[in-house]
Amino acid sequence: MTDAARGSCIRVRDLTKTYETYKRGSTFAETVRSFFRRERIEVKAVDGISFDVGEGGITGLLGPNGAGKSTTVKMLTGTLFPTSGEIEVMGYVPFRNRARYVRQIGAVFGQKSQLIWDIPPSDSFMMNRAIYGIPKGEYDKRLGMMCELFELGEIVNKPTRVLSLGERMKCEFIMAMLHNPKVVFLDEPTIGLDVIAKQRIRDFIREMNALGTTFVLTTHDLEDVEQLARQVVIINHGQKVFDGDLSALRKTLGDKKIIRLTLAKPAEGLEIPNAVITGRDSELELTLEADVSKTPVSALLKNISSRCEFTDISIKELPMETVITRIYQDGSAPIRG
Amino acid sequence: MAIFGECFRISLSTAMAYRANFIMVMTILFFSNTLFPLVTILIYGSGSGFPGWTFYEVLLIQAVFTISSGIGEVFFNGLFWNTNFAIRDGLFEVSLLKPVNALFWGVVSSIQPTGISVVLGGVAMAAVALAHTAPLTVASVSMAALLFLCGVSVTFSVTCFMSAISFKWVGNSRIPEMFGSILDFAKYPQDVFPLAVRGFTTIVMPVAMIGYYPAAALLGRADGASFVAIVPCAIFSVFAIWFYQKMIHRYEGVGG
Amino acid sequence: MRPVEAIVRRLRILRAVAFVTYKEWSAYRTHSMVSIIVGPLYFVVQYFIWNAVYGNAAAHGDTALHGMEFSQMLVYFGVNALIGYLTMDFADWNLQMLVGTGKYLTFALRPIHHRFFAFSQKVGHRILGFFFEFVPCLLIFLFLFRVPLVPPQPLWAALSIGLSFLMTFFVNYCIGLSAFWFVRASGIRSVYTILNSVFSGALIPLVFFPETVQRILFFLPFQYILYVPAMVCTGSYRLGGISLSLARIVGLQALAVAAAALLSEALYRAAMRRFTGVGA
């Protein structure tokens, strides 16, 4: 049973957001002209998207830059009114009863810090404790648990400005989750972090998810998606182009495999039936792509061995990056998951 | 000059991109200068004044101060804010990576065209003042022009000092306030102050050159002290530039 | 939540935010040090200017200008500086910075009214200001400059300064809210700063303005920020030919504060409608 079918925690129907802005020139003359007369333009940042997020799930919201992901997340957090459409999160309509709604959610926006720069995170935590009205016992227990998960130790008692980006991001997570929110929105939480810090954040998200927190995550890091997301929603040009799980995502382009072949000797004009040569690293090293749903692997291997001699071969799944890139490039044609 | 011209063009484009704010800032800065001598107007309106000085003579001191401040507003003041913020945020390296002198880059990349309205306000005040004072002579105008240039150099030097202090007092946005309180002495006839104060504002930190001495020259009231005051201006400028360069070496990349 | 519980909760938040702000700003000791230089220096300038002006008046047989003696002027400017250290804030600048950088979003995501958060920040900041700006400058004025600064009616003075604390905050907050409509709202702040510096009495006592202007100023909010508390500290209030008892003028000040509070709430609601309409 999918997360969405288990019980929708978040319901989005025909969500649309339109902005009005002005065309500004780039050359000096255009800038001076636009000082006296400006052309108004309408931008549809989000265009009629609908999806569900199940309770206790982790949903990845993907899309190229400017696709409408952050605008969608802002509407889900109640900090932006939609132009039209419906949103329901845990029974709340986010942009109504803001104070009551935001008690139930947490958010980490990668570029917008809640921590106060010149003092230790522990002081910022205490401030949030007062704002959310967290009882002391619960606060101590939860803070201790999260600090242990992140192995922060005394770091929380150093001024924020001396912490590394990874340490600061861990503290941002703690800040966002001290009050035990049921749903947490993450907008590019691993941006700029090293591989170890990223892995710690992912492990943390998994641990908290196991305790029942629902996560909605926007990211450009596909490792985040592969490790965490059980549901993926892809937005492009403001429209939803994919909604399903990871295995369905991989199969959107068919059951494609990448074959790396090391030839025994150069083979000019080599052609393999039902496979396409997509790269040549040298005279002897080729990369092919084949759809094994159309040609089984055994048949493919027969085709290759009948046409050339090779000293090494590897067959792997199409990288997620390639899948996503092709979906982004294909535009807004929706793909069912 | 090419770099300067390009930076001026960019700063004008940037300022004009925010149309409402550009118009508002220009208007505010212009009218704020008609409010500037308000205290003087009200003092003389009460029936009193500064002994030995008419209202228009005091207004001329404040007009010259305003014109010099306006030039500072356009060309120099941005140096302080950009330096202050860059040091605080650990971004000063961006300036140091440019293949030009850091102080030069700091000045040309901080031009604020809206300050032109302050200059215009000062010119308007000066026109009103000069219409009610003794006629100008070639000698008085020449002398005043020389002293005015010295005053502009003092304005630049004060900004240099403030920017240099930013390397030590990281993130302190009140440094201009501190220097502003010293500059207050320069807005009035210097003979209202005791000798010790006048010595400070003429020799140690020659802020009196920003308004008083050039105005006194225009009024034909320049004396030996006016000429002597040129030397401290030169020394002050050299010291300010040296101080700024020295403080760059102390720069700490973590913003203090 | 019951009213008592709600008040206790708000006091806890105020205490937590004020404490955090106090700690944050105590990392910038040099900020406070600047006040110790600026205030006394500005007073020195005023001393010599008014000494010259009153000397000139005395030469013509006048010892008072607009009913104020030289000694009263010194008390006025001394009190003016000290009141500023107790009541100033950066609510306008802070709010414009938050909106300009997009960080206001982090407050929309928390169950707190941002104006209350900003007020709590002011409390923390001014507690720091009390110890590191007000007290040192008070000592300088009392013992170095020998200006007699003890108000003749301390209770009314304390109440008026407290109301000025609130008034400054509400007006600055209203100015800060303009950032929700204007991308670069520094211009509006500048307009307000200029008007306030002139019409609050910071530059010169308001009685020096022409009588017609004084009568207009009587109905504007600026006088309640500095002129009223400064005059209450000198023991008498007069503006536009109107003389009021301290009780009456402090009462009027309280009404002005209430009006400013209501205006800030109305503007805040409009700002939130705009914020959630066009985003951060």
C-alpha cells in the first residue's frame, strides 16, 4: 500500500499561483526607458498541480530551477496564498489560522537561517522553546535525543558564526523539530554540505521518520531522493510531470540499462541491434544504452558477442540523474507513476 | 578612469532599477538640506544669533559643508558601508581578488548617484546666502576653491578612517555616528568654540576645513590660520590612506 | 488558553527573546561605547553654541529665549540624550532587513506575532543600553558636566519615558512595515528620520518654532517621542501657547501611544495579507 493510499496527510488539488511583475531592461538605455514606462507581465509559477502525501512518508519534490517547487512549499507552509486551488495539511488549511497551524509543522529553508549569528545555538533553542511553549522535561529529552543523533556535543554551546556549514545545518534541523512537529518541510536542506554531513542529515531524517514525522523535501541532490524518498513528485514549468515511487520513476523511460564494454580490439562502424552507442571513452571503451524490456539481457549479450570481442562488460541501471535530466528536458508532458 | 566610468554607469542603473525608491531618496536628500540650517533659522528667529556673524554668513558655512558632504555622499560614503558589511560577512576577499588597489576599488564600486541631490541642496543654500552677503572677488573665490578641495579631501579622509576602523570594530554600524558628532563642530563659526576645540578641528582632525574655512574665504574673512590649515589636511589625508592600507593587513576572514 | 496562562506564556517568550537579544548585542560592546562618545560630544557642541547665542542675547538685555534660560537648555539637551539611550530601537531597520533578505519567512513559520518578538528584542537591547550607555553618560553629565538632571517630579518623568519607549517602538515598527510594499524602503525610513529629528525636539526645543507650527506639532506624534518626556523631566510643559500640567500631558501621551499601537496592528494585518499574497 502506498503512503498516499494509507491516509493522506497532505492534500493538494489544482493548486495555482500567479505573480505580476515588470519587465526590466538589461542595457543602460532599457533601464532608463523602464524608469518612465514599464511593461507588466504575468508569471504562472504553479499551474494546477495536485498530489497527496501520506502520513509518515517522505516525499521528494523535484524540478529544475524556477519550476515552482519553493513556491509550492511556501503555499504548503501557509506563508503564501494560492491564486486558486485547495490545500489541506493534517486537516488544516495552511493560510488560515496560521498560529495554530505552524505549531504542528516545522521547516528548514536551506538559505534562511533561524539561528542567531552571534550567540550559541543553545540560546536560539531556548528561545524557540519559549515560543512553542515546550515543557522543560520534554524539551530536554528531545534536545538530548537530537543532539545525540547528530553527535553534536559541545558544538551547540559555541557561537553560530564559528560553526561550519554542516554543523549549522544540523542545528537548524534541531531548531525546526524541537516542538515535535508532525510534518516537516525541507527546502534544499543539504545544499553546500560535504558528503559526511549530508549522510548524517539523511540518517537523521530517516530516524525521525521512523518515529512518525512526515517529511516533504525539495532537493537537487538525487542521492537525497534515492536514499530517502518513497514518493517523488516532479514539477516542471509549474506543472506536475511525475507522481509515483522511485522504481516507477526509473521505469519512466522504459527498463533501460547502461552497458560499458571494453573491446579486445578496435571495431570501426560497430552496430549492436536494439542498443545505441551513447559514448566512446577511447577506441576500446564504449558505452551503450539498451531497453531490456524490449530485448532481454541474454539476447543483448548474444548480439554483442556475435559482433565483437570484448575483454570486460558491465550492465547497470540508468543513473537517476539521467532519468531526471530527460524528464526535465522533455518539458511538461505528464508521466504517470 | 575607464573603471570609474563603468562603475558610475552601473551604480546609476542599479539605483534607477528601484524607481520609487530612487525618486524618494533624491527628494528626501534634497529637502533634508533645507531642513539642515533650520536650527540656525530658529536661533536667529528668536532674536539672537552667533556674535559677529549674520544669519546668511552662518548659512554659507552650512551650505559649503553640505556641498562637501554631498560630494562625499556620491563618491566616498559608500566605501564605509561596503567595507563594513564585507568585513562582517567575511567577503572582503572578493575586493582583494580584484587586480586594482583595494581602496580605489572600494571607492569606485560604492558610488551613490542619489547624493547629487545633497550637492544641489547645498548649492541652493549657497546661492541664497551669497545673495545677502558681500560681493565675491576673484581672490576670495580662488582661495575658497583651494580650501574647498582641501575640505573634500578631509571628507574623503574621514570616510577612510571610518572604513579602516571597521576592520577592528567589526560590524559596528555606529562608527559614522561617532565621526558625525565630531563633524558637528564644523557646521558652526569656529569662534564660538574655545581655543582647544578650534585647535583640534583645525590641526588634529581638520573638519573645520569642510565648511568654515572655505566659507570664511568666500566672505573675505580668511586669515593666516586658513592657509596654515591646509597642511594638516594634507597630513590627515596621507595618514588616513596609510591607515586604511595598514588595516587591510589585519583583515580576518571570519568577520571578527 | 485562559487569560492568565496566555499572559504568563507571553512573559516567558518576552523574557527568552529579551535574554537572547541581550546576549547577542553584548557581543558588540563597541556599539554601546559609541554612545558614550557621541552623547557627551553632541552635548559639548550644544553647550558652546547656546553659550554663544545666550551671550549674544544677554548683550541685548535678554536672559531667556522663548521662555527658556540657558541652564534650562542644558538640562533639556542632557535629558534629551539620556532619554534616547533608554528608548531608541531599530525595529524599522530590523524589519526591513528581514523582509529584504527573505528571512521574515522564518517568523511566519513560528507561532509568534512578529511585533511582539520585535518588542521583546527591544526590551533586551535597551536593558543592555541601560547599563552600558545610559548609566555611563548619566555619570558624565552629572559629575563631569555638572548638569542637574534629577527631574523635579520623578514619577511622572518615569511614566513619560516609559510611554516614549512604547511610542518609539510602535512608530518605528510602522515604518518598518513599509518594507512589505516597497522593495527598497530605506527612503521612507529616511523621511521619517528627518521629520522625527526636527519635530521631536531632538535638534531644538519645539518652543523655538513659530507659534502656528507649534500648534500643528501639538497634534503630531513626534513630540511624544522626545519633547514631551524631556519637558516633563524639566518640570513643565508648554507648546503652541498651551501650558498643561504634567498629569494632563502624560495622559495625552498615553492616548497617542494607544493610537500608535492600533495603527501598527492595522498596518501589520495589511502587511500580512500582502506577504501571503505575493510571497517572501
